[in-house]
Amino acid sequence: MVRFMNRANAITLAGACAGLAAALLAVRGHVAYAFAALIVCGLCDVFDGLVARRLERSEEEKTFGGRLDSLVDAVSFGAVPPVVLHEAGLRSPPELLLLGLFLCCAVWRLAYFDTVGLVQEPGARPRYRGLPTTFSALALPLAGTVGFHDPQALRLALDVAVPALALFMIAPLRFPKPSGVWYVLIPACGVGLLVLYAVWGGGHYPGNAAPLVP
């Protein structure tokens, strides 16, 4: 089995560990740091693909890498966000249904992509049908920044973001595959958010418990 290990798959596994860290941080009351770990998941998902395309791999290795990536995405962008969101305050029965909807839409979107792949049209850039689940690693922490300014509005912001993301994942909409400058801008936005949460996340933030390090 270890023959499939390469730099790209190592980054994918790092993303899986970041997802686990996000869930554990959330349940221990460190919601801001959990959002930071979720951003790391997204960055790993971006960079493992970039690294993979530069490796010389057999078809078997490509298949393995694709399946590993989908499994990790299902965990990091499907199962973990509802845990973080629950600890951020989404706990009413309707909100729990929204979290279940989010999970179902995420795994459905991943299964659809594994089956159908990208939309390819002559003369046009490859496009995704439905919003890729990875974008939740940027969109949810972005919505979560409301908590730094208005803790009371955080829950409302997340209540809007969660169903919107879920429905965009399964909507028959086409999203261009990022390329060129977007491969710089999107990770740059993620890094900016990561710094925000990492530096100021230990202060006042809704759901925060005791300091991470006593």
C-alpha cells in the first residue's frame, strides 16, 4: 500500500489531519481556531492538486490519488463543518436539519463529480457543475468573521451561509475551474483569513472556552 505515497498524497493526508484538528478544537470550545484549521484543509486541497499535476504517475496512482482526495474531502468539507458550526451556536432543531442538509449535499456533490467529472465544452475552460465542496473552507470562515465584530450576528450569518452553500453544491450551475491568477488570489484570501483567526482567535470569540494553551 505504501507504494502509493507521494508528495501530493502526503498533502492530502495533512488536510485530513487538519480536518480532525478542526473537529477536536471545536468540541473543546476553540471555535475560532477550528475555523483556522478548516482553512488549512482548503489550502491542502488546493496544493495537493497542483503538486499532483507535476508528478509522473501511473494511471493506477492517479486513480488512487483521486479516490483518496474524495474521501478526505467528504470528511474535511462534509462531516467536519457541521461539527464546527454546531459548536459555533447552530443547535436549534431547524439548524440541525440545515447541518444535515449541508453534509448530504456535500457528499452528493462529491459522488457526482467522481462520476461525471468536469464539464468540457469546445473553446471554453473546464467547468464544475455545482459549487466544489472545497469552497466551504473559505466561505464558512469568511462568514464566521462576523463573530469578531458582532457575536450576536454570527449565528445569523452562518444560518444564511450554510443553506446557501449546500444548495449551490447541488445546483445545476456551472463554475469555471480556477486557473491562472485565481490560483494565487484564492489561496491568498485563505492565508489572510488563517492569519486573522490564528492571531486574534484566542481573544473574544463566540464559543471560545479557556485559552488553548493554559
